[in-house]
Amino acid sequence: MNNFSLYTFRLYHYLLTARDTLEYSIQREHSLEFYNNRKKILTDNLEEGTPFGDFLINNGENGEKIKEKISAFINDLYSENSTILMPYGNEIRVDRAQLVTLYDMVVGVSETLRDIVFQYLSYGLKKKEIDPMLVQLINDDEKMYRVVLSMLIMRSFQVSFGEFQKVMNESQGKPTPQSNYIVNNELVKMAGFLRFSRQHAHCTDNETLDLLDETLRVIEMTEGRRQRPDGKSFGQLFDELNVKLNTYAGEVEKNWKASYDKVVKEVAKIQNAQLSNNSNPSVN
């Protein structure tokens, strides 16, 4: 693996750390140790002398804007100022009432970083400088990110839509301040995140894109912009979609992990060789 590929992998690893923040939308225990590790990686790699820090410096005003965006991301999620992710003992407590805000932050920062990684991927392919195993990893990650994002957001969307239906039933179909709040501050925003993700998808395979499109079709049904299949309730539509997303996510995650382990093994081998050379300098 050449230096260009190593540099691109380190940029990708920063993206990986940021997008893994999606994990906090899953209702389970979250380790303080993992949280602190992510915080350290995100913070330390903004500094000059790191691949990403140097990238920001070399890109002038645009780099400064990206740095400001990521610094805000860190402040809002990985600092003592956060009201969304909060250390408690050896765990992280998540304010689930702010999941929409969490999605908003992760989607925005992830897309910015993903565009950077794909710019390097495109350049490396054009110049024939990037290792094929890294190309495979980045493409596998792209599929996994798109489908996992859809799966997680649609779970939250289903909950919010159920609350909306309940409120509308209680008001006999008349909009209320509560129903308007759910629509404008939850449903519209989550639908927007998924449309934004679909528009910026770098993957081109039909299996992934068709599933992303099916997700948007279900959203359009909830918006009244598309008819539901005869005899199917919204609950059935959500459940069927979730099964498809969950199944496919498992498949692409397996492929991604195999690609990731392969690249990490190669990177570790190179780093160990460099350490060995540094500790055993040649004698002239």
C-alpha cells in the first residue's frame, strides 16, 4: 500500500469515527470508553501534523469552514456542553428526545467527510495510485452507511408517525399544535435527511439504490403523495421495509467488515515495518 492510499485511509478512518456516532440512536447501553476514544480521535485529528488537520490547512477558507462545522459537531455531542450525549458512570446516557438533532448533525458532517474521501478515491483511480483493497473498503462502507442510516431513521420515523396518527385520531382528523409540531420538527426533517442521503449517494448498484428508493416511496405514502398498496396498513409497510433494511444491512456489514479487516491488517503491517526501521537505523 503506497503513501497516497495510507493517507486516504486515515481520512476515511476519521469519517468512520464521525459516522459511528449514529450508534447512539440505538436504544442500548453505550460505553464511556468508546465515547472517549471517539472524542479523542475527532479532536486530535483536527490538529496540524495529522492527515486531516493538514488537509484542512491546505484547503484555506473552505478548510476553515469544514473545521468550524466539525468543531461544532464535537462541542454539541462530545463535550461537557452536550445535552444529547452525557457521561454517567461508565456509560453514556442519550437524550432520545433529541434524536432528530443527532441525525441532523451526523448526516451533515458525514456527508462533508464522505465527499472528501470520494474526491481522493476518484483522484487515486484516475492516477492509478490507490490500492484496490481500499477502493473496495470505501465502496462497501458507502453501501453500509446508506442502508444503516435509512434503517435507523425509519425506526424513529415510524415512532413519530405513530404518535402523529394517535394525535390526529384524538382530534378527529383536525390538525393541532401537537400534530403540527410532530410533522414540522420530526417527520419533515427525518424525511429530508433520507432524501439528502439518497441525492448524495455515491453507490451505483441497483440493490442498494432500489432499497433507498423504496424507503422514500414509503415516506411519500405517509405524506399522501403516493397511494398505499391495497389492504396494507402503515404498520405493515413499516415492518416490511424494516425487515428488508435490516437483512440487507447485515449482508453489507459482513462485506464491509471483511474489507476493513483486510485493510487494517495491511496498514498495521506497514506501521510495524516503519517502527522496526526507526528502531534499527542503518550504520554507515
